[in-house]
Amino acid sequence: MISVKNIYKDFGSLRVLKGVSCEIEKGEKIVIIGPSGSGKSTFLRCMNLLEAPTYGEVWVDDDLVTPIDPYLHPDVIMASNTFQKLKASTGETDEALIAKIKKEDLLHEKHEGAAYKKLMKTLYKEHAMDINLVRQRIGMVFQQFNLFANLTVLDNITLAPMKLKGKSKTEAEERAYQLLERIGLRDKANVYPSTLSGGQKQRIAIVRALAMDPEIMLFDEPTSALDPEMVGEVLDVIKELAHSGMTMVVVTHEMGFAREVGTRLLFMDEGQILEEAPPAAFFANPKTDRAKEFLSKVL
Amino acid sequence: MNFNAKLSKFWVSMFEKGAYRRVLTGLKNTVIIAVLGLVIGIVIGTLIAVIRVVPKTNKLVKALDKIAAVYVAFFRGTPMVAQLLIGYFVLLPLLNIKLSSLAVCVLIFGLNSGAYVSEIMRSGLLSVDIGQTEAGRALGLSFASTMMRIVVPQAVKNILPTIGNEFITLIKETSIVSFVGAVDLYSAFNYIGSANYEFMVPYLSMALIYIVLVLGISGLIKIMERRLRAGDKR
């Protein structure tokens, strides 16, 4: 459903992601844990391109949302001048040369010749998709809720479906009331977000994303900004959503929740995925020292 | 000449000889120039502000950003009188366009105000939490829709008092439009003064009208602010 291929992310001179890959299948509930600053949120935000990866590709189904990364395409590397020159001068096998070019980062966009450029362009044209269309299929929930402060709860929920899915006002509002009913906040439809508690805001933020009928939901530490007594009500909504079959990726510090809901757990540290396992297996038997150390601190 | 004599002279000019018509025209022009100028200014200023805060990813945005910077530098760096004179006496003949002096004033006031409003609006846009933009974009809304529906409305609320100041500045600045022959409050009262060789009462009256205008506007802004605040009662 979402496939992340070898992404790197630099913020200035700081490398936050160092070659992260992940395939997310329909129905999976992926939980991502790790110490702060490990790149979990950045990784999640790369999935809907709120952060543009510096290198690597992100695919949503068959749609490419990043530029082509030549190193991920052997045929592109083989079309490059660098490859041709090396082949003529060294006589090594194609595989060895491709590996060498990848490893030593030998491609230079500007000097790789017409065949290379043409192939890059063709690939891009064939697969690239408007990010705004792709984002309509991916719901996102933020740590800081980010409800639109200038709109009522109802308008928060109906804005995108009306604007992007061509729904009529009545249709969109009917669906919004239905969703609000589900989380028990129907009576808040006409108030502004600033009058709500954190837990209420976050539940409405979830509902706002659901109103677009997304195929997958991304949660970026959805309970980290909440008072402790409100964490439960938000987690309950997410759990219910998980049980209804929604595909989701959740960055979280709630270990109990990760264990209960996740079908696969990613443990990240220093911009890399260090472990990937079913949550039960990970908590019972972490393999890396880093994970053991982390768990000993949080559990 | 005592004050009563001055007052009666003014009274005669104003109401018996009909100078009040000129004053009314002046008042009307002052309001037209300031209001339309501000409207044009807000439109231009918002566009420029958006261009200036957008991440500079493509060449078009970079070029527009440069143009915007030059525009702002020119209109903030020269006095409005100079802009008015250049517009009316240099550009109009040069481009062979026929426009009334009032129309030229509205345009120049709008362009000038655009430069100032762009800076006000830019700080307003930057004051809106980046999370608002991210939430809009994450739903699939385009940059333009996110700006128009989410960010700009919140920015406007934050900068309303400053925009009010800009409006007050424009009202008072209209007193220069007689340089290009447009009738405004200043020229109307100056006319009465010149006719009688007596300027005290006309000029005091002029100041009085300006101050009433400005206080009225300040009051309106306060009311608007209170209305807009209704959304964020805690």
C-alpha cells in the first residue's frame, strides 16, 4: 500500500534518516517506537511527503510521489555515462559495477548523457502522481491536533470532502454528524476548537481525517500532547478503528497500546530501523542492545 | 480680526457661497481614495506576502519573489508624493493613458499600501502555526486552498489592528492628492482660506473632520476585533 525505498532525509547538515525502507500492506497496523530524535516522526511524515526525502523513493500503491532515485533502478544506472565508461575501462560484471556506483555515489545528474536523462524522464512520467491526489487517500493525525482554529468542528470535518470529493454540503454534514456520533461528540458540531479539551480535539482530528475515507491512517504520536486522563479516550478511538480493519502506521510512546494493536513493530534509532518484529516477540525478546536498553528505560 | 469675525467669514463662504459642496466632494474623495486604496493594498499585499513566505522551490516563485522585493523596496523607499507625481505627470503621458486624477490617486494609494500591507500580512502569515498548513496539506488541499481557507483568515485576525493603522495612515495621507489636482478635504478647506485670506477656522475645521474620521474608524476596528475574537473564547 505504501512502500518506502531506501530514504534519506537531511535537515541542513544533519542526517535524520539514513536509508530506511518499509513495505506496508493493506490491513497492517504498524507501530513505530524508539527514543526521541530517532527519526520516527520524520519517517512517518515522509510517507505523505510532508517532509520530502533527500534521497530514495516513496510509492503509494503504484503511484510515485517523490522524484526518481536513479540508484534504485539498475536500468537507469546502466544507461549512465559513468557506467559505460567504467565498463569499458574495467571490464567488471554489470552487477559489480552497479554495486560499486551505488556504494560510492558516482552518478552526477548533469554528466550522465541523453539516454540516462530520457530514461529518468520516462520513468517519472509513467509513475509520478500529483501529491494532492495521493494525500486524499492517506489520513494523518498530528501530535498537536492541528484542528483549523478559524472553523467550527463541523466545518473542520466537511471542508476537505466538499472541496476535494465534490460532496454536497448536506452529504458532507450528514457524514460528519455520523462520525461525531461515533465518538460521542455530536453536540460539539458547532463550537470552535479552542473550547474543546485535548482529548476531544484529537478525537475530532481523527474523525476529520476519516471523513475523507482514507485507505490508510498515519498517527504521529497522537497521545503525546494529552493530559494523562485523556489518553485513554483517544486510544480507544484508534483501537476501534484498528479493529474495523483500517490500515495504519502509528508512531507512539504507548507501549501497551503498541503491543495490543500492532501487527508489526519497527524499532528505530539514529535514523535507521534497528528491529522489525511482531510486537509480542519484540517486547519478550528484543535482539539489539539498543532496544534492550530502550525497553529497560520505558517499561 | 477677532475669532467671531473669522467664524462668520468662514460661515458665509461655507454655506452662503456654497463652498460646502467642495468640502463634501473632498470628503467623498478622501474616503474613496483611502477605502479603495486599502482594498487594492490588501489584495496586492496578501499576494506578495504569500509569494514571500512560500518555500522557494521553483524558478517561477524565485522570480516572483525578486519582483516583489523590488516592488516593496520602491514603494516603501520613496515618498507617496513622489509616486503620485511620477504616476500622474510621467507615466500617464508616457504610456498615453487617459485617467482622471482621482483614479490615479486610487491606484497609487493602492500600490503604495500594497507594499506596506505585504509586510504586515507576512508577519501575520508567519504568526499562524505551521501545523495549520500541514493539516490542510495532509488532507489533500492544495497550497492555494490551504492559504485561502485556513491560513489567511487566521492571519487577518491577528493583524487587524495593524491594518486599521494602515487605513488611518491612508486617510491622512490623502491630503497630498491636491498635488495632482484632485479635490480632497485639504484642498477644499484651503480654497476657502485662500478666498478670505483667513486660514485659522478652515484649517481647524479640516483637522476636526480628520480626527472625527479617524476616531470613527478606530471604533469600527474595535467592534470588528471583538466579533472575530468570538471564535477563540476559552
